[in-house]
Amino acid sequence: MTSELVQNFADLHQGGAVADAGDEFRPRKDPDGKPTAHEGPAYLAAIDDHLYGDEPLGVYPLMSTTPPTVWWGAVDWDLDKDRDYPEHSLIHAANVTNVLDMYGVTSFTEISRSKGVHLWVYAKEPVSAKTMRNALMAACSVVKAPVVEVYPKQIALSGKGFGNGIRLPYPRVGFHGKQVVRRGSWTLSVDEFVKEATAHRYPAPVFEELEDLAPKVVTPSPIPTRRLSWAKRRRVGSVSQEILDRGPAMINGKVDRSKSMFTLAVGLLGAGWPHDEVIRTLSDWDARFARKFSDRPDADQRYAEMVAAADRRYRADQGVLHGT
């Protein structure tokens, strides 16, 4: 018989599918080979094993509705990844928590298993994935918190994939003091967390109001620019050309959109492409293949930041190559 705690924890974290979330993160399969869904005995058994057994669980947020909906949203700030942001992840979480509090939304800050934090919010009914994503990004933008890892990361899916997932809090096999929710200096037990989170779920209009915080950006008409003739460009390397033509590459055994886009940017800059044209090319490539930033309100800024970082990498590599 399923306990009330397991049932409530499962209800909070419904998603399109669940994942094995040990050292690797991959979709969990039922005995019949099908992905474990967000409801039913297999899902409840997986949650029970996450909380009390040896099998930590993750979840993919997007439900297979039209349009896609979610039951929760999250932001992940990781110090290892956010090297361009010297502030501590907990400060970002506290700042965004304050913004959400102003709009009557209680959020939950989890100490992640790495060096960062996850901030969670929960819905009492299915919320448009686009609305949830925009709402959290808007709350972050108010206090200039990074939005590199906002879940759901996608607002639509194609093919057989599930998008990006996230590890759930409170695995029994979690590291000491990690993957638990804190309120100030007080750590909540899993029972306290589930009770609080269940009591603080919000209807869709609440997140729609938050979504309205997002700045309304009007994309200007493109200004014609003079492009370099092919004669003045150097040949794009074979790896970058492959990514440009075919989309994200396999890196360390998996398709990596971010590293592929960065590799492409470095390659184009190395071939003599001007910054504005590389930015434009990344935008077109992303819309066609990866959908990494295409659906984000700050997409143009993200492409520009990536090109700037790629330029720094290219210059550093050139310095090493030439002994400067």
C-alpha cells in the first residue's frame, strides 16, 4: 500500500517520464521496455525506491499534452557552470525567492548534489510549459540572476526524446546535507518539505502574472551588413563544418548542444567570420537543429555571450599556439 508521503511526493513531481539518476541520467524503463510514465504503480514504486531505496530518480518535466504542460518549474544555479557569475548560487536563490514572495509564490531552495542549488515551484494544475519557463525567467531577470538552467528547458518536443530532466530532492542515497530543502539555516525533513510544498501549489493564472514581468522585446528589422567574400575567409575546420551542416555532435558519448554551438562559434571566428555574422549563423543553426536558446526571450543576448566567449577561447588558443 502506497504511503501518503510517497503519493504526495509523486503528485508534486509529475512529468512526461522519469529517469534513473545515479552517476548517469537516462530514461527509466518498465519491465516491458517502455519508459516509466508519471502515474500508475510503476511510477509510485520508483518514487518509493527514490525515497527509501537505492535508486535515485530524476524527472523530465514536459507532459505530452497539446501544448505541452508542466506541474512544476525549477532553476539550477551551479557554481561550476556559472563561471561568469562570481556571486554565490545561494544569493541568486534568495533574490529570486524574494521576487516570487512578492507575487505570493512560495518557492523551495534545494542544496544540489554539486556546488549549487535548485529552486522549485509547484502548480496545482497543469501549466503551459511556455508560461512556467517564462515566469521563472522573468523572476530571475528582475534580480539579474542567471537563467542558463531554467526548467522546463524546452516548451515543445519533437521526435522520441523527453527534453532535459532534473534530479529529484531527498534521495535516500544522497550525499550528507545535499539534495535537501532548506529554509534559511533550517533543513526540512522530507515529511516537512512534502507537507509545505503540497500546501503551496498555485493555479496557472499566478504563473501567467509572473510571466508578464518579462520585458517585451521587439526584434528590429535586420540592418544589411557587408559580408566577407569567401575569398577573404579561411576554410572552416572539418568538425565545425560538420556541426554547421548536420547539427549537434556526439561529445563524450552524448549529443551536446551547448558544446557543439560553442565549437561552431570558435570555428567560424577562426575562419574569419565577423562577430555579427557568427551570431546570426548561431541563431539560424539553433532554430534549425538544437532549440537551445531559440524559444528564450533573451536568445539574442545568449548568442552574443557565446560568441564573445568563443572569441576569448580562440584568442587564447592563438596565444598558446604562437607563444604570446
